[in-house]
Amino acid sequence: MRATLPLALCTIAVLALSWQVAGGLSRDQTAARVDFADDVLPILASNCFRCHGGVREKAGLNLADPDRIRSVLASGHAPVVPGEPARSELLARITSADPDERMPSDGTPLSAADIDTIRRWIEQGASWGTHWSFAARTEPPAPERAARF
């Protein structure tokens, strides 16, 4: 039992250090590239599309269309101005403290992490990307054959 105690303590220390390093790296999200399909689309789909996606277009806004999300609305504002979060009405609405302006209007406010993801996506140019089903397939390289002896 005494021989396993130092081993167990060593293992716990290594795991704790690994946890700390991994946590430190994941918190540095400012350098991470935001992917629309993986990061932004789920936020919009679960919080915004019921009013602003597909056939529902409250205030003329359709967040499911990459061209229309950048177009100026009747209000004179563009929902998303790529590279300019301060000029993007979407970000202004999801961060508003005014309950009459804040979106989503009928749900809970977006989390700070979701807001940060959308802000970083806009900062990074609001790239829509290509749906995986329309992207060209890429085959992984074939493994090298081992020499037979």
C-alpha cells in the first residue's frame, strides 16, 4: 500500500497539471477561429430561427440566408457587418440591456459565451462557410505499406 501511495499522488498531480494547462488553453478563445456551422449556426438555430429564419422573417430579418444577414434592413441597419461588430445590429440587439430591444425577445438572453462567439465570428469576417454536403470530398492519404519480410 505504501508503494502505491506515491504513485497515486504523482498521478493526481499530473492529472491536475494537465487539467490546468488544458483549461488555460481553452480559455484563450480570442485566437481560436470561429466556424459558422459548428459554432454560430447552433446558437442562431436554437435562439433566433423561430422568429428570424426560414419562412419566419420578423422585421424582415432572415438569419438563415447569408446574403440577407448582411443586407441593410428597413430600419437602416445591417444585422451583420463583417469585421465590424460595433456596426452590427445583431450584436447590439443580443447585448442590449433594454428589454424592449434585447433579442431574443421571448426567451432567455444568450449566454456570455454565445455572445462572445458571435462577436468573434463577426470580427473574423462573418464567414458563412460551405455546408459539408456541398464541399468537395477529400480522401485521406493511403497508409504506406509495410515491407514484407
